[in-house]
Amino acid sequence: MDKKLAIIVLHYRTAELTADCLDSLDGQLDREDRVVVVDNDSADGSAERIETHIEERGYSGWARVVRSP
């Protein structure tokens, strides 16, 4: 049985720290592992900055942002 890992990162107005967290995970995950960054209604542009970071760094295959109202 293959094991899969899901990492949930709860985020509120800490775009730079969250980007650093994603950078630290790059190259450490198996092919089917996933990271979900949950933005807790930061309303300061953080979610957009993290989405841009994910796209620019090529993390889209394993990371995504979910916005919580």
C-alpha cells in the first residue's frame, strides 16, 4: 500500500513565512504528496502573493491555496 501525505498550512497574514514554509518542503515530498495552504480570510493580499509564489516556483503540482471565508 502506498502512503500519501497531506500537509495543511493554516495561514493568516503571513505570506512571507508561508512562502518560506513551501520553499522548505520543495524536494522533500513524494510524487503524490500534497500541501494545502488555507488562507483564513487575510484580506491583505496574502493569498494572492502565496498563489503567485506557488506558480512562479513551479509548486502547482503539489501545493494550492484554499480561501476560507
